[in-house]
Amino acid sequence: MSYRSVIEHALRVYYAEAADPNAIARELLAKYDADRPGPEAYPGELDMLRGLLTTLHIVAEHGDLDDVRKLLTEHHSDDQAARAEWEKASATAPTTTAAGPTGRVGQLLDAIRTARGEWPVHRAIAFYRDNVPALRSMPHRHLRTVARGDLRDLTAWGHLQRHDDPENARRFYTLKTRKDGAR
């Protein structure tokens, strides 16, 4: 028996004198669920943490402790900025914003949306070198793995479409087009 079913039973017993105690219990639990915060402190927090863990795993595997420190520092500042932005937005706007990629991955998606065109891994690497200071000192092979993972994640989340060109032995990504033709 789950805690939820115990709570629901207790509510039914408490409201036993009411016309429909089952409906009251379900209504109260639904209101509780709606008011309860989710697992994320702000939209995209889990995506940001997953990206950080992937990057840290790759970097730490090769003993680059200075790069790990830089990535953790960057994540801390990104996290604080995202929390402050979320608190500001939730205090001023009654509606919630759609969750999406944040941090490094969000920056890459914004660049792809702005520049359009084909995005092979080397273009994502160049973008990171130019725009994400914490990744500038990362060895090329590590940054390549990070860029490939980010492009793969954006594809899995439905933002990009992967294209394999076996004749030229290359792979690239483009912004996914909606069925109605809008992007």
C-alpha cells in the first residue's frame, strides 16, 4: 500500500459524513498535486544537470581536474542565474514558461536557431570555443565528445534532425521543421 492510498483513505474517513467522501478525497489530492512543486527548481534544471554529469564523466575519466573545477564553477553560476531568472519570471508572470534546454545546450540551440543551416560536430565545437569560456581549455577530443552528446540530446528532445551522408562520410544536424512549415 502506498502513502498516497493511505492519505486518500484517511481523507475518506475524515469526510465520511459528507455526501461523497470519495470525490472530496480525490479533489483534495488533486489540489495538493497541483500546488506541489515538481522535481525541478526551475524548468530545464534536470537537463542542465544531465549535461553537466555527462561532461564531468568524460573530463574526469581523463584526469583533467582543473577542467572539472571550471565546469563545476560554470554550472554553479548558470544554476544561480537560472534560479534567479525563474524566480523573477514566476513572481511577475502568472503562467509558467515551457521547459527547454538551458546552459551550454541552450546556448547551442539558440545559435542553431539563429544561424540555421547544417551543423556538423566541428561547427558545434567552434561555437563552444568561441562562446563558452569554461570549455575553451578543454582538449579537443573531450570537447568533441561533449558536442556530439549535446547534438544527440537536442535530436532526442525533438529540436534537431540528424542527417547521415554516407557518400561523403559525414553527419550533420539541422533545426527540425514542424509539419505546418514553421520552425
